[in-house]
Amino acid sequence: MNILWVLAHPDERSLNGSLRDSAITALADAGHTVEQSDLYRMAWNPVVTGEDYAHDPDERLQVATASSTALRTGTLAEEIVVEQEKLRRADAVVLQFPLWWFSMPAIMKGWIDRVFVEGFGYGIRRDTGGTRRYGDGLMAGTRAMIVTSMGGSEHTVSPRGINGSLDELLFPIQHGFLWYTGMSVLPPVLVPSADRIGPDEYEHAEKTLHDRLASLFTDDPIPFRHQHGGEYDEKFVLRPEYGAGDSGVRVHRRVAPVRG
Amino acid sequence: MNILWVLAHPDERSLNGSLRDSAITALADAGHTVEQSDLYRMAWNPVVTGEDYAHDPDERLQVATASSTALRTGTLAEEIVVEQEKLRRADAVVLQFPLWWFSMPAIMKGWIDRVFVEGFGYGIRRDTGGTRRYGDGLMAGTRAMIVTSMGGSEHTVSPRGINGSLDELLFPIQHGFLWYTGMSVLPPVLVPSADRIGPDEYEHAEKTLHDRLASLFTDDPIPFRHQHGGEYDEKFVLRPEYGAGDSGVRVHRRVAPVRG
């Protein structure tokens, strides 16, 4: 299979750099093809501007319109097109980053902001006028997984941990980006207490990551709800018979997470 | 009062640009002082690198250590120091951005990543070795509010809307950044259906924003839990007697949100 590995870390000598190198070797040994977007090494520019879309600066910039026009007319910035081609070839996408402020570093957010223009990954359906997203996105058939490290302990992102439960912290990325564009999202790999990691903990993290990669194409994805599965009403609000009367981001997965 | 207004939008002729101009005029008319960080106009660089910390590139970069050392020794990049000084002067901070992928544009994420180094906004306590954060952060006494626009309708970010409830989507920012650094967080101002806004809807959005700004210093903030309020145990997990047996990001506010 073809795997796109996207890394956002400023130093390749870091824990994240070591885990990336180890993972890529293991994937190649297992017969996979690996492509990379090492965003710091590429000096990726994370800032959306009209220049990406050959936009006339005298005209007001509406990002969705300008970007979808540029995609359609083949005038998107070349570096965006290169990333889109990598994504089209990918059977799975791994996003690896240290958790900064409970989200991804800006350089990776800007990879998403710039590469996933309207019409790439999601877009307007010509037949119904609706938006292709949430299971119906254009990346359907591609698997996705987050690999992230954090300084704090695993307790702090447990279901009642002070930083918030990891699944819900990652909801904007896992549901709002990966599932939105149609990717099947596997549970994340977390490397906690990363600032104080010793050889034993490193070996444990490496083994966990290798195990998860070995089942990358067989593990069950998170069962997020499909926008056309009949569970949402015409305003895209979850119908009362689903989600057990609950609310919040967790109602958008079919199986309720374990409480407590 | 002194208000720092941070805007992330690539075009000042946008809805967000118009609302910003209108808000700033209203604040000035009310006798406030307004400082701005218009990140696109400043051509803000959102990418954390060792250069921010005068870091020796031959040494492995550990961001937390390098950044806190640079803060302490006065070797932080000048553009970071300028933003920190604006923040020190601020009685309130407004973050205004279009919701891109259910989060902020990369340019603003990188303003947070670069400006809030360890020791600014949060940091290690010399007395206990604990971390000053979550109500105990160094920005305590400062108010904060998000102003954000989205293309989708308000229904889609309602408590059971397909995109996820707005409060929980914004939890990584409102709790994980603003409250982490000690700021008192006011409920966000949302401008929905922003791609199809007409004169009446604009007037409504402008009035809502002005009303919220008029009570910026008197509205009740979101009642997030203080890390030293006795509600968390020694592992920073919410004690069983709080949060009504519930889990997820919403247990970290003292008053449960309305369900349904």
C-alpha cells in the first residue's frame, strides 16, 4: 500500500523524528511504499493568501470561491498541487505532530488550510447542490491516523483528565477535517510524558507505534456518522432517536465511548 | 480599558475586516484604548523555529526548554517580545478569525505557538514545581473572547449539529489556551452563514458584536474549573464527586451546559 507520512516537528533529532524514522523503516520492511511531507524540512509556508489562487489583488478575496476556481482552472500554486498528488496516491495518511496548545503546530494547520481547497477532499455536488463531506468526502477509501506526543501524562487527557479527553480534544481534526474529507479515521497513537522519556518508555512507544502500523489497514475506524446515513435531519442536526438524548461532539460517533 | 484585538483574515475588505473596523470604532467611542495585531497585515510568521530562541542549531532543540531560557535571558526574537508587551498591557484580548477546519487559521495558531513560550502565560512554579495554568496562569485578570465566522448555519454547530457543538469545538482554544494561561473566557460571538450574508444579516451581526463588546468587562465568564480549586485529584483527574459522573471536555466547566 501507499502511505503518506506528514510530520511537523522543528528538529529531526527529536523523539518525533526518531519515531518517524523507525516507523518508515518498519512500513518499508512490510512492503509498503512511503511518501513523506516533512513540513519543516520542506520549509512549508502555512499561510493562505490570494497568491495561491492567482487571485487579482484588486478584487476582494473570498477564499472558498477563489480556491475552487483555481483548482478547476489549474492555477493553484505548484506546491499545493504536489501535496494533492501525494494525497491522491495515498491509501493511508499519518499525521504526526507534538501536541502544541492541544492542537497541531501552525505549520501543519497551514498544510491543511492550503492543500484542502474546496473541490479537493470536499466540495459541492453538482447533482444536489449539497456538500460532499462526512463520509461522503472525496478522500473516501483513504485511512488516516494521528500520532502525537505531549509533555503531560496520559491521565491528564483521560475521560475526566484536566486537559480534556483526547478524543474530544482531537474532534476538530479527526471529525472536522479527516472524516469531513471522507477518510476513515483510526484511533490516535499518543506518546505521553514525552519531555521525560527514557529508553524503556521509548521502546514502549516505538513498539506501540509499530503494532498500530501493522494493523493500519485492518483495524476498525472510529464509527463517525455518515451525513447521508439518515441520522441527521434536513438541518444537519442529529435526529432525536439517535445519540441517547446526549449532546456535544461525542454524539457524532455511532458507539458511545466508555464513560468515567 | 486596554483591549488587544487580534485578527487573522487575508483580506481587510472581508466581512471580518468590516466587523473589526466597526468594533474598534465602537470601543474607542466608549473610551477604551485598542491595540491591534492584524496578523496578515503584519505578515506574521507562524512557524516556531530555534531562531526565535537564539538556539545553537548544532544542539537538539527542545522547544519548552529553549523558549523559557530565551525568555529568561532576554534573547527571544524581537517580534515575539513586541506581542508579549501588547498582551501585558491588555485588560481584554479579542481573537477574531474565520473558522477554518473548525479551528483558527494557521497564522493565528502560530501567533499562539510562538508568543506563549513557557514562562509567558504559564510556567513552572518555583515554590512547588507545579505548573501555573488553568486559572492559576500568568494572564489571570485578563478577559478573552473569540469572534468567529463560519460558512455553515448555526444549526450545524448547535448541541447536536453535525459539525459538533461550538463550545466543544472551541474547547482546545478556550480551555486549552485561554483558560490555561489564566484568562477569563467569555462565550464566543459567532457569525454563521457568512458566505451568504446580506445587509440585514450584517447589521444583525454588527449589533450582536457591539452589544457583546459593551458588556466585555461585566459579562460572566465561562465557569471553567480552577486547577487548585480542590476538584481535581493529585493526577489532575476530576474527582468522582464533581461533574455528575459525566466525562468529556464539558466536565471542566462548573455548570453543565443545557442538553439537547
